[in-house]
Amino acid sequence: MQSSEITKHLPFLSVPDLMTRRAASVLGRSTVSVCLASLFVASVCAGDLISIDGFFDEWAAVPVAVPDPEGDGITEDIALLRITNDSSSLFLDLAFHNPEFTLRSQNSITLYIDTDEDAQTGLAIHGIGAELEWCLGCASGVFHQAQGAENLGRNDSEVLIAPAYTSRRFELALSLASNPMTLNGTQVPGRLSIVVAASGQGDFLPDAPVGVEYVIDSSPLQGPPPISLTRLQESHLRLMSYNTEFSGILDPERQPFFERIIKALNPDIMAFQELRNAAAVEAVIAEWLQVPLFSVEVMGNTLVSRFPILDSTVLIP
Ligand SMILES: [Ca+2]
Ligand SMILES: [Ca+2]
Ligand SMILES: [Ca+2]
């Protein structure tokens, strides 16, 4: 679900002063100096409040863990890495010198993370012993554990990346609760050693064959302020896009959830995917919002509007 007005004004993008920050602990053995949640919710506790949304305002107070030179890459040319965490995720801010590209596909940029503070265990790579090997552009990886290597799929490491479109800078979240992080539930990750390798290992961060050491910060952190759903100006038009999955709005069991959300957002124009029977949808939502509505259905998608719909067409057949 997306609401354009709300997304544009997410308050946690500009509230670093409300956060209780503390110095983090990236203990670079070579170079390093340094330190120290989804669309509507940033996790509370520890490190920094990061939202994987493709906006980088909240990274401003997080120091660069490792800069990487320009011109030493073959495919991608890594530029820098920032690291922080909250109670549930490890967050990375990863930037490149090369032209914009899509991090989520068509590359083999790989994260290697030693999660057990032991260079002698896991995959021996670039001076560390990595339990987690994760190829960003492949959305797959390997858990290198004592019992042998285990292939990881898209859901096993719970890696989030934004933006999804082309960019030179990306923010990532990796679950601290995944099996490679907890060694199958036998540890709470405390100190990590991280290496980033460009496709084909054409550029490494850090350059020297060591990892960037990062100590997970478990100190409490003040949560984000509540997000106001009040329009900044009454004249604003509020648009909502919502995939309802199998005509969910017409499912009596799921209707209370949709009613709560739609009443709270109070949109002017609602673009629903996977929702047929526009007339029935219009009637249900008109009852919820207590306003007259208009609707049209095109190819299994329903548009509901407070304003008359004069015409409709399929832009992408
Ligand atoms: Ca962000
Ligand atoms: Ca580089
Ligand atoms: Ca290890």
C-alpha cells in the first residue's frame, strides 16, 4: 500500500535530533575510524533509526566506516560503506563511484560477513571467515557453517534493499535473527566482520585483506514520533495505491482491516489492484467514508474516486 502524500512527508526522514545516538564501534583493523525499519515503521532500540525507503536523511549522523578509492573497480567501483543497527537489523549504506545501476539484479556484488568472530570458521575470503555470503544482485547466498554449506534463498537472510531503481547509493537491512547471524539460534551476534566485493571481485571494501569490524549496539533508542495522517493542507489531493489480493475488500473476514486503513488514510482517489466488481467496492467504501464516490474497473483493477470519472483507458495493455 502506498499513499503518495504520506510517503512524501514521512517525519522520520528528518528527525535525527530526536534520536538518542551513541558512538558506534567499527573497529577497523586497517583503515577504519568510526562508529554507530519498513515503510511506516522504524524499529525501536539500539543504533540508529533507519528506514529502508531509498531516502538517506537518517544516515547523516552515521560516520563513514570505510571509504574506497575511485578508479579501482572493474565492473562496479565501490565508494563507501556506513554501518549501523537497531534491535532487529544490521543496516548498510553502500555507495559507488560508477554510473547508476540496479543493485537488486544483474550484478554479483557480494557481502561476506563473519558472524562468529572467528576467522578460522566459515568461508575464507579476503582475510575473514565468513558465515554469511550474500550475492545482492542474485538475491541468494550461502550459509557457511560447520556442518557444511547451506544455500540461502530470497527469504532466508531477509535482506531489504532500496531504492529498487537505478542509483549510485543504496541502503540495506539484513536481519540479525537469520540463521547465519545467530548460527542457527545458538548465539546473539555481537561483533561482525564485513567485506564487500564487487562483481567478479573486481573491487573490494576494504582494499586490504581484512574485514570491517562492527560491534552491534544494543543500547535503547527512542522510537520515532507518531506519523500524523492529517493533511498538511486541506487542498491537498491524497492518492492511494493498494493491492488488495484476491478482491480482499469484498471479503467479509478481511473487511475490518481494510475499513480501518482506508478510514484512517481518507484518500480522495484509490487505485486498487487485484480488485474486481467496482460497483460493489464503491458501495462498501462509500459506506465507510460516508461520502458519494465514483468508480471504474479496468482489467481486474478498480479505481474509486471522490470525483466523477469522465473517461478511462488502459495505458499499458
Ligand atoms: Ca532510508
Ligand atoms: Ca573503489
Ligand atoms: Ca567465522
